[in-house]
Amino acid sequence: MTRSSRQISLWSGLDRSILATILFLMMVGIVLAFAASPAVSSADDPWFFLKRQVAFATAGLAVLAITSALNITGVRRMSGLALLFSLIMLALVLLVGAELNGAQRWILIGGFSLQPSEILKPAFVVFVAWLFSEEDKGAPVPGRIAAFIIFTLAAGLLLLQPDFGQTVLIALTFGAMMWAGGLSWTYTAILAGLGAAGATGAYFTLPHVRARIESFLSDGDAGGGRTQTDIAIDAIANGGFWGTGPGEGQIKHILPMANTDYVFSVAAEEFGLIVSLTIIGLYGLLFARAWMLALRLEDPFSQLAASGLALLFGLQALVNIAVNLDIAPPTGMTLPFISYGGSSMLALCFSAGLLLALTRKRPGAYAPPSSRKALA
């Protein structure tokens, strides 16, 4: 096989709309890293975070290319191994993890901080889809019960860090997949009740969760001062319709986590409302295109896994932007493909590669127009 034919084989069949949207979001992330890096880097190297963002994006593209070349069996196996690895790492985080701002979520490996919860999310979604599909085929293992046990284990490990935001994201995605996978309305209501009970329990037992919710509801921190979200709102308002211009934003210099949790506010301040709406539109396009392709897939496993990954992207973007707009309490969740972060970028590219592999055009992958079915 020649080099050109290998390249054609690697990229042929991938959905161009999804791939182009992801690449564009990554480029937006690099541009915003250029804007935010001087505000959050040390004086010795004002472009420290920009350099690392470019490096993470480059490594992420390699992960995306490799993962998107997998066949359906490879997707299942890779996700199973990634799930096992992430669960082991989540347990190790509690023993040897690095603590930051009262949370223990990272394992330091050289100069890299690994956040296992980022790897857990896509691996969990795909593996749960496989368990559901195997049960529907008549496998002796009760797939939905096994999935619920894995979810309970993962949620427990996340809450011990504690990481309530990622727990909620996984719970919402898992609940939607359970419903899409055929869960009755009765059991859906029971699951929703358990989720509400868990959230209430977290409020009363986890001080940092209670503090964030009370700060959000009272429109200020416990000491009556301005919160991070208050400053983010000022940045958005300062940007107006057209923005202050690239590199001209001032509020980013006093905005904590300007290159991670609140990078959307940096975009709004420097590039204005039009670019902010464009970013939101890109996430809408990514979700809609992935969901549309999922509905057309013939294989139940691929259908449920692709729709779950699409929902994961959409929910994470929605939560991050909602926090920036002060319509949700802070969660510490990154903006997909745009926020700075090595674990986040690599895991998101892994997720995107899985999505592209599942939706790749191959013989028998898509149902004929006359027999297409929705998720059920």
C-alpha cells in the first residue's frame, strides 16, 4: 500500500463537518490562549500557556487521528481499557494525588498533571453503550445493572476527590443514555429521584458544594465580595458587540482561571458578542451533526455510543458557558477544545476520535433512508 493510499484510508469516510468544527474550535482555543496567556503567565515567560496549548493541541490531533482509524471492535476494546485505567487512576488520586484549592483530582507525572476524570467520561459512555447493546442482544450479563454498578463506583470516586461538577455531568449523560436505551418512564422517574436525592445529600454533606450554591444564590461570596463569576460578567459586558480587540482586554488580568474555566469571558471581552455567539453556534453544530448521524446508524451500539458522546460534548459546553453567564454555579468544568488543559484536550480529542470512528461511512454502517429509526 502506498503512502497516498494509506492517507486516503485513514481519512476516508470521516464526517467532514464534525472534523472541521473540532479543528476550528481548537484554533479558537489557540487564539484565546494567545490573548489570555500574558495575563496568567509569569513575567519570565508571558507565552508559557500559549506554547503548552499548541503542544497539547498537536498531541491531541495525533490522538484523534489514531482513535478515528479504529473499527467498531477497536472502539469497544479501547474504551474498555480506558475505563479500567481511569478507574484505577481515580483510586490512586485519593492516595497520591496532588491537591489544589481543596480538591485532590490530579496525579503529577513529570511536568504533566493527569486528571483521570477526563478520560473516564468518554470511556464510560462508550462502555455503557456496549453493555446496553449486549443485554438487548440477549447476553446473559444484565448490562444495565452492570452499567449502574460502574456508574456508582465512578461517581463515588469522583465525590471523594471531591468533584461534584464531573459527577453531575456523568450522571446526566448516563441518565439520558438509560432513557434512550429503552428505560421505562417509571424507572426513569426513580433514577431522577435518586439523582435529586444525591444532589441534596451533596449540598448538606460537602461544604464546598454548599458554599458555591449559596454564593450563586446570594449573588456574592461569603464575605460580601465579588466572585469570579461577577468579574467574568464584567468582562462580557466590557466586550459589548464588537469587543475591545485582540489582546486589549483588561478585566482578564484580574479574572482567576482566565485561560480555563472563564476563557469564554475572555473571548467575549476581546472579540464581542458576534464571536461569542459563533462559539456557541459551533457547539450547537457539533452536537446537532453528531446526533443526526447517530440516529442514522444501523448498529444499536454505535447509535447509542455516538449519541452519548454528542451529549457529553453538548452538556459540557452548556455548563461552562452557563457558569460564565452566571446562570449556573461554578463547577470547574472546561470549555471543550478551547480551555487550556492537557488532560482535557487529550481526552476531548480521544472522545472526538471515538465519535468519528463510530460515525465513519463504512459498508452497512447507515440504515437506508426508508428504514431509518430513532433511538429507542
